[in-house]
Amino acid sequence: MIDNSDASRSQTFMEKYDVIIVGAGPAGSTAAYYTSGLRVLLIDKADFPRHKACGGGLMSSRDWHLELENYAKIKDRLTTFSCEAIKIYWDCEYIANRRFKHLFDQISRYEFDNLLLEEALKKDNITFRKFDLQKIEKTTLEGKGGYVISDGQDSIFTTCLIGADGIHSKVSKFLGNPPPKRHQVGYCLECDIVCEKNDLYVHAVAGHLKEIGYGWIFPTASGYQVGVGIVRKPKHNLQYYLDNFIEWTIEKKILPVRHEIKRTFGGALPLKVVKTYCTDDVLLCGDAMGLVKILTGEGIYYAMCSGKIAGLALSHNRKNLKKTYKKKMRPLIWDTFLTPYIPPKILTLTFWTVFFRIAKIFDRLAFLSGLNLFVDYFIHMTMHRKKFNGQSFYRNEEIEIEKY
Ligand SMILES: Cc1cc2nc3c(=O)[nH]c(=O)nc-3n(C[C@H](O)[C@H](O)[C@H](O)COP(=O)(O)OP(=O)(O)OC[C@H]3O[C@@H](n4cnc5c(N)ncnc54)[C@H](O)[C@@H]3O)c2cc1C
């Protein structure tokens, strides 16, 4: 018997893909880039290029081309500012400084994300569409199990889904993960400042105004990026913390009095990996799975690495997808969380307080020996990755401490 119902006709004419990737940020574009032999649709609710609230610090990025091929292809076209030295503070009190061969490149997400998307779209198997995902339904079409996604108007069928749709991921919600609790989110406000640069240090101020979190000042190509990030619900609104922080930077002569605040952006950071980040046909990556380093808020590298693992796993390990993905993701999760079973609030507060109080005393003494293992270990562990000893840009590096 021929089924002539409306539902059957609309299913027959429905577009079909092997994989739909939701979100074209660094995670989604990288996942798409690494797929092969599959018909892939990459969707995003935003038009590209688009801005994304972010400090834009690509930590230890001089080695990224060794493991991220799409980054290797765009790196020479990126506008970057190379940051080499850092000063760290506890509640606006100076603690220590370090100078490296290179710490991170500061980039604009408007440019960076667009270049990554362009690189993915050079591949024949990938199509991009502006599509604001609203609904996902599990279904069977022509004998194949899969999912129908909808934006309220159009519906598209796919056999597999990758959720790379950021902190408020609809794909993660579909997998049954609850929204993150307040203490599992970093609330951030940042602004781009255009001015002459009179200080080329990165400044990281932990525990600003006794809050859990940190304030940052990153030199950029056109001046500075200044921001504050606070874990749990802050006591005041974020503008209050940012204004106070900017005042402090002017007082300390980091930011010149003559400056122009170009734009202010708010954003949120996940601080906990979600419970279910993969099934046999749905994978989460980047912020959608909560993959951000809790002590620094670094997420771009982890978004790209998880995207790469997702794209490769779907293309080559389809049969054991869940098992393979879990296995490959484990080291990345450990890298971001260090101690995944301690609640982020407790870990962050204890770590910053104990560590920096001790570090300050040791750093004073360090001028006698030239070494403060606390500070060096902390910076290495949280910010300065050295993964590829043989080929690494950072090999044979000498870390300098300047007298303050
Ligand atoms: C203030 C701030 C500062 C930061 N600073 C740094 C830093 O200096 N260095 C660093 O490494 N990390 C930083 N991070 C973290 C970093 O920005 C994120 O970890 C990173 O962007 C994660 O990439 P992603 O691709 O997973 O998600 P995103 O970059 O958030 O991309 C998700 C995409 O999904 C799309 N999307 C969402 N919902 C839907 C939907 N329903 N339908 C279709 N599309 C959808 C969005 O439009 C977006 O394009 C910072 C974060 C914040 C908030």
C-alpha cells in the first residue's frame, strides 16, 4: 500500500544529511573541517562574520598548527597581537610576573571564527545555512534512524548530530542535561579599548573585589581588552565590577587616561562538563559540553580539539562512536578540570587564596634563588602548554622574572 499522507509526502521531500552540526563557532567549524566522506550541514543562528564575547587569547598558539590543520591554514591571515609577559595580582595586590618566549596570541573572534568557517566551507561535502534550531525529534525515515531538526518553519533530517551550539546548547538539553547551576557558570563583561599602549604585559587579577573569578587586561592590536569574570551570581551588576576594574587600571598606569571604550560585551562561560556528552549518534563539543578550563576560562583550544575529535570519530569510528568519543575526550576533560570531582566554586576559591598568599612570600624570596616553583608551576599548568617537546616553538625556553 502506498502511503500518501501529508506527513509521508513532507518526509519524502525533506532534506537529508549524514551529519548536522549545530553552531559554527570554533568547535563546529573544526568538527566540520575534520569530517570526510559524509554529507554535512553546518548551521548557525547568526550571520557570519559575527562577534562573540571572548578575550580572544589563543594560549600557547605557536604550537597549534601541529595538531589543528584548519588553524595552520588560517594563521598567516589572522590579525594577532603577541603577548609574552604576565603580571598576576591577588585582589589588586601585585604578586609576581613572568616573561616567556610567547604566552598567547590575542585575536578578534569576529575575524577568527569567520576564517575558520571559510576554511571548513572550502570542503565539497560541507554546506552552511543560517538556521536557528528550536526543536529536535528522534525519528525514522526510509528505514533509517535519525533526527529531524526544525527552526519552527523548515525541517531537516540527519542521521547524526553534533552539538557545538555554545553554553545554552539546545542539543545538550535534548540529551537530557539540565541547564548549568549558577555556581557552574562564569559571568563575564568585557570591553575593547582603543588607545596608545604604554604597557605590554598581560595582567590577571584574581579575587577582584573579593569575588571568585578574575579580571584581565590583554594588549590587542588596537589597544587593550579589559574584562571581568565572576563565578556564581555576583553581588553587584557586572558593569559595577568592570567600571571599578577600569578605574584601577588607570590608577596603576596600565591603561592611559586618554582612551576610548569601543564596545562592551557580556557573555557566560560553562565551568562544568555535562553528564551526557555523547550517545551513539549525538556528540557534544566545546562550550556545549562545558569544556572550558575552570581556572582561566580558556575554551577556544578545547572547542577546536573536541571538534576535531568529533569530526574524525563520526567519519571513521561510526560503529563504536560513543566508546571512541569518550576515550578520546578523557584527556581533554582532565586538562580543563584538573580535579573534576571538586566543585568549581570550592576549588577556585581555595586555590586562588592559598596559592597566591603563599606565592607572594615565595616570590619575594625567589630573588635570592631566582626561582619560584609555585608561580612557575601554576602558570605552566593553567596557561602555558608545552605538548610537543621535539617540534615545539617553546622548547629550550628560559622563563624570565623581572624585578618589580
Ligand atoms: C568573556 C569571555 C572571555 C573569554 N576569553 C577567552 C580567551 O581569552 N581564550 C579562550 O581560549 N577562551 C575564552 N573564552 C571561552 C571561549 O569564548 C569559548 O570557550 C569558545 O567560544 C567555545 O567555542 P564553541 O565553538 O564551543 O562555542 P561558541 O563560540 O559559543 O559558538 C557557538 C555557536 O553556536 C551558535 N548557536 C547557538 N545556539 C544556536 C541555535 N539554537 N541554533 C543555531 N546556532 C546556534 C551561536 O550563534 C554560535 O555561533 C571566553 C569566554 C567569555 C564568555
